Amino acid sequence: MLWPSVQEPDNSAIRYLRKIGFPFVLLVSTVPDSADVCSTVRGDDAGAIQAVTEHLIAAGHERIGFIASRTATDWRERRLKQFRETIQKNQLKAVNPICVSGLEKTTASALRKSLGRFTAAVCDTDRTAARLLKQCLRIGLRVPGDLAVTGYDNTAVARLLDLTSVEQHFDRIGRGAVKVLVEEIEGARKEPSHVRVRSELIVRSSSG
């Protein structure tokens, strides 16, 4: 089972394993260009972010911001892209994402002004959400009364802070990958298989 690195986009390992006939399956976030020649098992980033955003919209929020970590990653960009598409589909105003590290460096008055543009925030990870909650505490912003907050990954942090988050079900991804790989090994599968494991929105008090 391979989890490709974003630093190795040339698929050299994939080409080599195919050349020697070695069974393998990719664990990926999106189906890569090489998907036509190898099996994949992936989560559902797009569906999960759409569910989070529509959960906030259904709760009556029309001014929703996207809060991100400073590090630019492919999965963060995918989540932001799906967030924007969901906002636009619901005919709401799309805004530029806010970097949480920038919020941490600003004054209390500037922070109130920045966060005052929103009534809800979609964070790219639980860690980002926890950092946002700390800043809300710093200026006395009530969650979810003044600002509804959601995270992503359903980590121990989310459970501890009663944070609405997304469970990606890595256990199911792992079981799916083993099943596909065994079929590859036993020769029961002649064509590549593409399995998508649905994520689950876990609603807690942080989003009201």
C-alpha cells in the first residue's frame, strides 16, 4: 500500500512496480493521472467540506469564512476549492481565506474587525480550529454565539473542545485497501479498482 508524497509527483515508484508486476494499491486524496493503470482507495474531501459548509448554511449563516494554516498543501487547496464552490452554489459571497497565524499576530481590535466579517468559520484542520478558538477566547468572542466554528479530521482535539469536525474513517480506508490488495495478489482483479470511502460530519456544540 502506497501513500504518495506530494514531493514525488513523477510516479516513478508506480512505474517501477507495474514494470516488475508487483501488486500495489494507492491511498490518495484524489484520483491521480496514473489511476487508469492502478487501483486506488481514497477519502471524500470534496463531499466532506461541502457537508460542513452546507451544515452552517442550513443553520442560517450567510457570512462564512475559511480559516487555513500557513502551510500551502494540495489537500488544503482542494478543501478551499470545494468550500468556494459550495458558497457560490448557494449564491453567497465568497471571500479570500484567512491565515490563522496572521490572526495570532494581530491586535485585539484588528482581530475583532477581521472576525467580525463572519458569523461562521470553516477551518482546514482541527488544529487550525483550536488556534482560532484560542483567539476567540482572547477577545471574548462567544462560540458558537458570535462565531460558529468547524474543524476537520475529528482528532482528539475536536472531541476535547466539543468541536464540530469531519471523520475521514481511516480505518475503513485501510480495510478497503487491504481488500483491494488481496484481490490484486490473488489475481481476482483484472482491471484497476477505485474505491471512495465516505467521510462523516460529526456535529458538536461549536457550530451551534
